[in-house]
Amino acid sequence: MSKCTVSISEGSILDLEAVMAVMEDSFDPAYGEAWTAAQCAGLMPLPGVWLSVARQHEKVVGFALGRIVLTEAELLLLAVKRIGRRRGVGQLLLDRFRLIASAKGASKLHLEVRDGNPAMNLYRRAGFTEAGRRRNYYTGRDGQIYDALTLMRETFI
């Protein structure tokens, strides 16, 4: 999978089944990070929420779910199927999130990530820095507890 063969477009509730398949493939259940279909479906129709979907050959290979409130946007979820990792898909989705958030008037971007998640490399390269820590936020299926890191950056590109 290469960058040039991946297209990013606006998604909708009609993409929920494909989004959930990406989430199932992407989020290791050992960490307790994945959302349920009901959680996604409940959030998607709310004002200020948008879904970006990455497709390759018409198949969904990744997605980003964002929302904006006043001048602050939050990246709620970003996931890429395992087969598409380290090929630029996550970067394309993050870039689109940043552009949409900026176009909607955001001056600050936020996200939350499990401490130790390899996606931290992507977020750091994009200029996100640690703004806070939520101790003992995630509980893995084995009972292990993980902190959540809150990250922030200004919207300028």
C-alpha cells in the first residue's frame, strides 16, 4: 500500500461497519482502547463531529474521527489497518484532521493516547506535545492499568 493509491474523503454513518472493521483490526484488545459501534454511532451525528475515511481500491483502510467545540478540536480516534501501517496512511489522516479543524476555526488541537502507544511517534512528528496525563485511565483485559497522555498543538501548519 502506498500513499499515492490511498484517497481520503468525508465519511458518514454509512461507513460505520467498515470503520468498526478497521478498529477491530487496529486496536489490540489487551489495552481496552477501542470504542464500540454504539459509541461511534452516538457521537457521529452530533454537531461539530466529522469522520475522514482512507480508502484503497474502494476498501476502507483507515479513519479519523474528530470534533470541534468553539476554537478547540479533538482527534477522538485515528486507526489504520495493520497492513497499512508505516506507509503514510496515518499521516494522511492526521494531516486531513488538522486541515479540517483549522478550516472550522480551531486554534488548538487535542488528542489522547495510551502511554506507550507507538502512534506517539506520529503525533510527536506532527508537533503535538504532552499537555497532561490521566493516571490509570485504561484497563487492559488482563487487569493491567495504563496512563493516558493528553497531547496538544496549535493549528498552524
